[in-house]
Amino acid sequence: VCNFVNIDRYEGETSEGQIHGEGVASFHGGHEYKGIFSKGLMEGSGTFTQANGVKYEGDFVCNLPTGQGTFTWLDGSTYTGEISRGIRHGMGTYKCPRTGMSYSGQWDHGKRHGKGKVYYDEDQTSWYDGDWVVNKREGWGERGYPSGNTYTGEWKNNLRHGEGTMNWTKLGQQYVGSWKDGVQHGLGTHTWFLRRIDGSQYVQSNQYRGEFFEGQRHGKGIFYYAGGAIYTGEWRNNKKHGQGKLTARSGRVFECEFDDDLILASLSEDRAPPPLGKEIPDLNEHSKYISQFYNDSKILGSDMAFNIQLLLNKIPQRDRETERMQVESVVMSQHVELRLIFGFYSRLGRSSPPDNIFLLSHLQFWRLLKDCNVHRHGVTLTQIDPLIREEKTFSPFTFMPLHEFLMGLVTVAYYIYREDLVSEKHLLASCFSKLMTNDVLPNARNVKGLLFSQPDVTEEALKYLNKCWEIFQYFCRIYSTHSDETCMTCRHLLWMFKDLRLFDQRLTTTTLLQLLIAENCLSDNWPSRVELEIVFLEFFEVLLDCAEFKFQQVSDEPEETVDQIATDSQITENSPEAEEATVRVIKIPEKEQSYWWKSRLHYTAQFFTHCFFPAVEHHILVTREMEKLAE
């Protein structure tokens, strides 16, 4: 209580012998308060200046700064935001003009705690945006460095720790994987993006996928050289060390033993390894050197020669070389169109770089397969993926060079047409020709799906793509019975929506399931549609569909016609997987297209920023708290 004993001098209003109303009080020690009093207490708005010059201006409750206010310190630094009992608590912003440092976000008892963004310098080139625990970066966050490098992922005790992605912009490198105490540790993928080599039209890259130990390639791993050769084997201190095998782009393999990157001996009788002679420390030069290794295709150029050895192993050995040459001849006959398709899909969702060079991501490759109706042949994208790549888990943003793209198409063609053409003399060539004639040429470049079909929507949707990939992986780990796989089924997606409380009268379980069924064109003979596995592209495009159902209001809709999609006969009113609902396919007149796409941009932003992301963050927070209580 501010009574006359504590105050040296008071000027202002009083009531019944107490300080009450507006006034100015000077306290012992040189402190001063100017503002509202209530029954002898500082209560309401006011300014308190300490004898040392520190000032608080804002709300008071029972003599204590509580509510909204601003602290100003002697060095000019300020805090503006929520206050509780004289301590920064809640949402607020701290700025220090001397260092240029600023923080905006959540506080807990005077500490940065919760969600917040900090700039460490005046130019705002060094920053962190994410989770905080007692003044330390901990949880999930994104870090930008003055060099232009960025890291997005998990943190612990101010260090990169957990799963995360680091991009070295100037060096042209990227690491995606596990971290421990600030360095790469565990399983991960490191990519070196190279400039064009050997006159290639496309940017190429070296890539290592495997084990890391204290920041170095160490353990078992696979190195993909830009030229198409592959090393699979053991590593020690960033060097090939121990037993391994080199696979040429043509598919030829020999096993050998390494010691600090030097080949000691060949362990196979197939063919002697190329005489490396000495360690090649420069990775770019090493890539050029390895790219020449066993490129014995007599038909395809260096950027097109692909490895289909796994397919050739299914062919009688006496016919393998003929089969390889025949399928290469068919690919070569279509090479102009194939390059155009590769270039077209690699540009989806991207602005033009200065040299007009693009890389095809797996996400874009999925879109091509969907556009070409490959999934209508009774095979899903999740079934196709293991056929064209070795690793079980990978990023949809991983790039595919041209030769890997061609290998993927040849492989897909074989698996969807092999039974129809089993009597053909040259099976691989016949399958690829049929894929091109029936599926690729008539449909490629006719982009479907919400993500890439409209540039305006694409630009908005891509803002949320990376975070949705992180969420996809998170729920895959939660729901999958195999911890080392990232696999999501329609059932898992239904569980996720239920756990996040996203269902309502407009967006129901049946609506969601019907969207998935329509997207994948499933027939009635599928044993259980809810067990259908989906890839990240399908997951994200379903989210874009759900944005419309979640936020579109009838009064805001343009004039439209509606076709009803009948509810599947296997889904009944009593089914635990479903609710009573209908899915609407909306046909929009051309005059309403502009209005429609503007509305879709709004629905998309609303869904992700105000619904989906907050729901996920809340779910993660509750899950962590429950795990702490269970310990």
C-alpha cells in the first residue's frame, strides 16, 4: 500500500484520507510514480520511474506492473507486451538498439519460452524463429545465418539436435537428417549441387545417403556420383574405408576394399576396378572422373545412360544385352519429347533461375505419374516408389537427374505392362513403348491436381509445403507400426483429422475418404479402401481440398452446378470409419473463374494458418505434456 509513510511527497487526488485518483508520488530512494491510484494502491494506468532511470509505463494491479506495458532500460532497450507482477509474461517484444537484437513472442516468468522470433543483428540477417524453453532454442525452429545459410528442424539446448535440414547457400550444399549437439549424427542425406558438366543441359549433384558420426560420413552409406556411378559400402572419417561396391550407370558392378579412399583390391571376378591411383580430394573433380567409369552405353549420351540392372536380372542372361540395347533405342527415339517433359515438370511451382536450368524433384515426378494415369493400372505411387529407389525413406524434394527419371519410367512401364506383353520378343522395349503411346504422350503436360494446376494457387500453397512435409513425417512415425518407415494410409489420415479435431458438419470422415478415393480412381474390388497408402503429394493435395470444405460459405459461393458422388456401398451409417455426408464436385462457369481462384487463395491461407497448423501445434504440445506426466 502506498501510504504517506512510504512517500516523500504526493501531489494529486485523495479520498477519505487515502491516495485515490490521479496523482504523482515521490518515494524514498528517488523512485517516482505518475498515474492512477485506488484506495492507496497504484491501480490502473501509470508510469513508474526507478531512481536508476529504469522506467515502466502501463497497467498496474495492486502496486505491481500487471497487464500491458512497456519497460525502458538505461541502454535504450525496451520491452512492450504482457506483464505479470512486474515480470515479462505472455506475448511481448524486446528490442536492444545497441546490438540490434530483438525478440517477439512468448515469455514465461521473464524468460523467452514458447513460440518466438529473434533477430540477432540490426540488418536482420541472423535470426531464429521457433520454439524456446527457458531462454534457449529448444523444440522446432528455423535459423538463418548472416552467410545466407539456413537450418530448419529440431533444437536442444541452443544446438541443432534431432531431425533437421541445413542449406549452405553459397557452397551449394544441403544436409537432411539427424543431428546431435550441433553436428550431423545418425542417418542423413548430404547433397553437393554442381554446375553443369560435360555440356549437360541439367544441373547435376553428388549425394551421400547413410550414417554420420560427429559430423562426418562414418559407417554404412551410399554415394551417388553426378555422372551416375554409385558407391555402396563402409565409410570412416568422410572417406571410403572397408568393403564396398561400385556400380556403373550401365549397371555393371564390382566389389572392392578401400583404405582411406584408396582401392586396395578387387573382391569380385567381374572386372577390374578403374585405376584411381590416388585419392581425389576435390569432389567436383572426383565426380568428373567417376562419371567416366563404365559408361559403356553405345546408344545414349552421358546424361541419359541409365541403370536398369535390377530389371535385366529378371531377363535370361543370354538376352540381357539385347534387351538393354533395344530399350535404349526406344528411349533414344523419344528423347526430344522426354527432355521436353522433364523440363516442363521440373518448372512446376518454380520461378525461372538466371540460367533457366531446373531440377526435377520426386514431388514433380509423382505429379507426372498421376497426370499420366499410372495409378489407374491398379498400382499406387507408394508401390511404385520402392521399385525406382533403394532407400526406404526419402524427401519428396530430392532431385532426380535425367538418367534417373528415364530409369523410373522404364521401370514403371515394366511393372504395369509386363503381364500384357510377356510374349513379346523384347519385353522392356515393348513395355516402354506402350507406356509412352498409351499414357505419357497423350497426358503429359496436362497438369491435374490442386497444387500445380493454377499458378496463383500454387504460389500460395507452396508457402505451407515444407511444414506440411514435417507434419506428414511426424504423424507417419506416430501411426506406423514400423518406426523406420514413413508410411501413411487413408486410415491414418482419418485418425489424424480426428486427433486434430478438424471434422465438422461440412468436413466429415466420408468427405475426406471420398476425396481420397476420387483422387486415386479406385475400383470397387479393393479389399479395404481405408488401407490405401498415400504419398506426400496426395496427402498435401487432400489438405488443399479440405481447405475449401472447411471454410467455403454458401453465401459466398458463385453460381454453380453440383454433381453428387454416391457414397460407397461398403460405407454404411454404422461404419466406424464414416459419417453421413456427400461430396460435391463443383463445376464453375468461366465468368466466375477469377472469383473462384481468389476465394481458393483465401480458403487455403485460412485453413493452414488458422486451423491446421494451430491444431497440430496444440496436439504436439499436449502429447509432450502427457509424456512428461507419464515419466
